[in-house]
Amino acid sequence: MLQARVVHENPAVAFLTYDDEHHRIALTDPDGMAELTAEHGGESLGEFAGEFVGSGTAALPADLSTLPPHGLMHIAFTYGSLLDLLETYERLAEGGVKPVTVINHGTTTSLYYADPDGNNIELQIDNFDTAEEHTAFIESESFRRNPAGVPFDPDELLTRLRAGESVAALVTPTW
């Protein structure tokens, strides 16, 4: 229907796009997530996301069975700038709407929100200027070792951005 193509897949997740965006749809398989977990020492996502567990709004659930069932994981919306993304975070937080997960994936800086039905929306910015840079990172050893990314504190990021720190210094993957 969408004529989407797979841009990345592993036993736990597949990312699809139907245009120039790096991904529009993410599909999950909890059995695949359990398989990856077992391969990485049995801890929640092992090397991929050990820092997430128990780290506040950036946390992934320690019990992977609480992740969405097979199928749609989230729908992604891309913002034009880090400031736009973080000001949206600030506006939503002031209204009591907090992200369930915040992650710098390397390719994107992302905020995930859940609705009452458990559907997830990803609000993100691209961390690279071109599709070629995105693809190069996705094909890198860094991404292979850690396809999830690292958590961040959106309040801290907004403070640092408003203080004049460059966007590149705030979002460029360093793992």
C-alpha cells in the first residue's frame, strides 16, 4: 500500500520509510527483543540500553513484556530544529504531558509519548543533514553495537541550547 522499504531491521525491530525520511514507521517483535536480550547477557537490552533501565523519563521498561505487542511500535514526526522540538517538549510538560522515553538514537534525537490506548508517537529531529550521513551511521559499527542510542535529559538539553551551545555538540552521536 505505502510502497515502503526497510531501512534497518534486526530480530527485534524494523524501520520502514516510503519517502526521503530515514523512517516513518517502526514495527516490533517482543520475541525478537527477548532474543536480543538473551544474546546480550539477559539484562534489559544488555549493551543496547542498559543505561535506560531505571533512569527516569528516559527509561525503557525493565520488564520487556510491557513493550507494545507485535506490530506498530510508533509513528514518527520530524521537527525542523532542535529548538522547535524542545520547545514542544516544554509546552507539553507544562500541561502535564511527559514523554515516556527520550533517546538520542544517533540518527535522531527523539521524544516518545504514549496515548491512553498505548499508541506511541515519536517527536524527533534528524541529527544529520543528509540521508547519506544517516545511512553511513546506520551502517556503522557504533550503530551495530548500540542501535537503541543513549538517554538524555530534555530540560538540560534545552538549557544548554538556550545558553548558546551548538546543536551539533548537543546531538552528534559520540558512542
